[in-house]
Amino acid sequence: MNAVITGATKGMGRAIAIKLAEAGYNLAICSRDQSEIDSFCHELTSKYPSVQAIGLSTDCADPSQVKAFANFVQQRIEKVDVLINNVGIFNPGSVIDEDESNLDLQLQVNLKTAYTLSHIFGRQMRQNKSGYIINICSIAAINPVSEAGAYTVTKFALYGLTKVLRLELMHHNVKVTAILPGSTLTHSWEGTTIPKEKFIAAADVANAVMYCLNSSEGSNPEEIIISPLSGQI
């Protein structure tokens, strides 16, 4: 089985990649730093010798690089079984006051990257009559965050994309799921003095992905919401 994961060298993406490698999935990953990709792929293949792991430096803010990553995968992997659209960027700001470029950047990274890769690999899955697309959304997709207006808008859009893909692909034996984590302890919270037990762990999101992939043939978990025990931070 082969899986593609975006934003895979840190945080939730890294935790998901480790879980999938542990389960025997071959991986094609991307992030912005090729040295980090190479190091992580070596780490995975050393620990799981039966697994193949490849990756390409990709700045998902650049549409041409996203397409280059898709081409990289297609040239090396005959069949993509799982697509995890994980990459994301969080830029706080008010819709009324922020520069419009803040929305443009987050639209590209948080939405259009997932749209492009789902468009490419979703067609293959439809043709193969099998596959799974999992979009890592955010609790902001259903509970707006006024301090992060553009981010909220893009995550609403990614959630909507997930719903549409589910309807388009359900009759072709392709599953689609939205995972909506709340405050998750990743590098974006680096330096925080908030106790780590107040956060969701990246491993919790990875476990949710594995729950989806291990679900029975006839079931499709449409969305999974993961919230901190004591509420959003």
C-alpha cells in the first residue's frame, strides 16, 4: 500500500507518516526542506526495512511546485492508495484589517494544494475503484476563530471540499474523511508555557487516521472531531 502525505516532516504530518510506516505503507512525502525529508526517509526505512520512503522539497505556496510533487509521485509510484492532505499554514489576523495577501497565501497552502492533489490522485482512485483521501482540516472549519479570519475561511473551504469529494467518489469505492483537530501541540506552539497536557497530541491525529484506514470495507467515517479535554486554547 502506498500513501502520499503533505507537510510530513513536522507535527501531525510526521506523526501520521510514522504510524503509516509502522503499518507497512510505502510513503511519498513533501515539505520545504529536502535535507529534513532525506533524514526522515532514512529514519523510517532504517526502522521499517520493508517500507520505501521518498520525498521532494515542495513549497506548497507555489502551485507549480505542488504539481511538480504530484508528477514526482506519479513517476515513482504506480498506484496511490491513500492521500493525506495535511499541509497547512496558520496566520492570525482580522479579515477587516489584514492585507489581502494573507488570504491568498492561506488559500493556496490550506485549500488549493489539497484541491490540486485530490484532483490528480482522486481521478486515479476513481479509475482504480479504490482509495482513501483524508483531509486534515481544523476545528476552525466549524467553529470560526475571529482572531484568524483568513485561516478560518480556508479551513471552512477545505471542509467543504472534503464533503464534495465524498459525494463525488462514494459510488466509486473511494473513501473521503475530514479530521478536525482542535489545539494540537506542534511546532507552531513552540515556546508556549501552557502545559502540554492541555493540548491534543499529534499522535492523537495519527491514531484517528489509522482508525479510518482500518475501518471496515463498507464504512466511511465522514468526519472526526478531536478537542482538548478542557476546551480550546
